Amino acid sequence: MFSTSKDHVAKNRRGLFHGFSEDLDLSQRRITDRSGNATMIHPPESTSRHAFPFEARNQDELVALLREQGMTFRDFECVTDGDYAPEDAAWNYMDIPHLNYVHGQVDGCMTFAADAVTASVFFQRVPFFRLPLTVLIYQTSRNSITYYTSFFLFLVVIRTEWNSLGPARARVITRYAVGWTNRLVGLAFPLIRWLLRRNYRILMSEDLPMRNQRGALRKKGYSFRMSGEIPSFIESRKIMRQNVVTPEQNVVAPTDIGHWPLRRIAFDELIEGRPLLVGDPNHLGLTVQRRRDSVLVFPRLCPHEGADLDTAASRCKISGEGPEAGTTIQCPWHGRKFRPILAIELPARPSRSQTPWHDFETDKSGLTITCRDSRDVTLRQADWSRPAEPIQPDAEDIPITTAPAL
């Protein structure tokens, strides 16, 4: 398998770059074997001829190999329990786009991504400067990933694994192995351990709200689509997908989440900068807000991965002219932007519009919102963030005017 001939090496190189640039078939690999000294990751039979197998050593195997090279290692663990599914932890660790939106101490540039492996250049913020780190992350089993980086005179090899503690509850264990080649350098290990633990606490303060949000949605009957049995690095970059499965969309046991009654909102009650929350923070909920001479209606739940959009509504961005031109809110997890479901220019004119989830009726003084029965079969595949469609008035609703007599 590991021929050293020039032709074989050139062939593998062509396979690498063609496989990544043409059809991304590398993203379809799954971990299928874990024997011997390394984890072998093979492409399925349906992948491109350019795809290739590769070895992936887990933390223990990698540290043992490096010790043979004369390195010394010390390790420690950080453990977190939470009310979310193990899949939510896996998704969180393998989600590439959230890094630049959720984390304040680190951002980065993805340089390579496939299904089971990704590489990035991270910029870790430390006092007075940003520390560049090259990081390789890859799956080593169905419930773990391994990643490593080097900085100054240290090498850090990390393993994170997630396991179920019961329905919608999981434990995540992150084990750090810190290595060095010089004894004097090793004297700084206590400081490095303190820095890594501090960084872990900061990262968890930002990541856990994401996992907990998904855990709370699962308890209400929601679930989340994945392209395979385990999350994928490269699939995480497709932020326009609707991965949230609502309780009504559950094909096994559809659930009626319950709709809220008719809601009347007077335009005079709206204060700019203070969004009005309507309904619950789920796919049926809405935020209504005043912006300049417009009234805007936005969703409260992101259909991509379930982010709460309530805080995003208060940071609504407006550019251009008119009620809809350039008016958006941005998902706090992945940066997906949403235009209003409904935009009303003041002074308002009587009109009606609808989505598969809501009916809207506007008059001069206010807006009336009716939440549709969630058991309606037409809701099964609907995207609740799409703009409302105007309803043309019936013929009998159009007032008849008579021309004055001459």
C-alpha cells in the first residue's frame, strides 16, 4: 500500500488534489476499521476513483510513536456533563463555521476539509498578540476525534470523546497530552496546563449554550438531520441547509407542538430597538420590531441547526432604501442571514399575506397574526424562515366605485 516509487507517489498526489477540487468525494469516507497500530479509513465503493484510504492514529498511538522519538509527555483531563445528546457534542466539535462567530478568543482559516478530517490555521488570542497555530483534526472512532498542534517548544495531542449518560444527556471527556524534548522546557508544564484548562473553560462557556439549546429542542420533540451516521466536517459548511426536523416533520411519531392564538399588535406599541416576542422560542415563534418607518417580522429559530435568533433580532442591520432593502438579521452560530418574513412600510396599507405557518393581516393601525394548526400536512417540509406570500383579495372584497354622473 505504501509504495515509495515516484509513479505511485505522483499518482497519489493527483488523486488527492483531483478528489478535493472536483467532486469532494473524500467527504464520503467513514471510519470502518480499528485494528493494529492505526485506524484505517476507507472510501465506500461508490466514491470517486480519485479518493484514497489513509491512516489515522489515535492519541495513544500517536503519543507512543512520539515517545520513541525521545519526547516526554504529561497528560490531564477535562470533563463536562450536559443535558444534550452525544450527537450534539459530536456536531459541536466537528462544526467548522461556528468558530469565527461563537468564540471570542480564537478564530481561524480552514485550509482543508473532508468528511472525517480537517486542517486549519487558528489564531489564538493571548495578551498582546495573536498566536498562529496549525491544527489537524480527524475522527478516530464513532465517538471521538483526535487533534494536535505545536506552539513554542511544546506539542499538544488532544482526544475528545463523547458518551451517553441517558436520554438527552452526555459526558464529554477531553484528554490533553503535552509533549516536549528538553527537560528544562518540561519545567513549564504546570503553566501550560493552567493555560490549557483556562482556555477550555472559555471555550465551554461559548460552546455549551449551543449544545444545551439543541438538547432543549430535543426534549420538545425536535431532531436534527445528518448526512450519515456521524457528523461531517465538510457538511457543516453548508449553512443554508435546513437540518432542524420539527416535531410535525417526524415521520416516525409526528407531534403537535401546539399553536398560539391570534395576536393583535398595534404599531404605536412598538419601540425601536425593543423587539416584541410573539409565541414560544421555537419554529412557530416570531419577533416583531420597529425599524425607522418599517415594521419587520423575523423567525425566532434558525432552521439550519436550531440557534435561538432572539438576540439577533436586536442587532438587525439595515442598508439601502425601503422596508426590505438590505434588512437582515444574522444567526449567532454560523452567520446565516435572514431577511424579514414580513416587512410593512408605514403608514401601512390594508393587506394580507401568509406562510405555511402563519397568516398576517395588516391595517392602518396594526398587525394581526394567526398561527396555523401545526398538524396541517402542508407543514411537513416547510421552511418557516421564508418570506410570506401576499394574498390577492377576492373579487367580492374589492370595493366597487361608481363614476360620477356627467
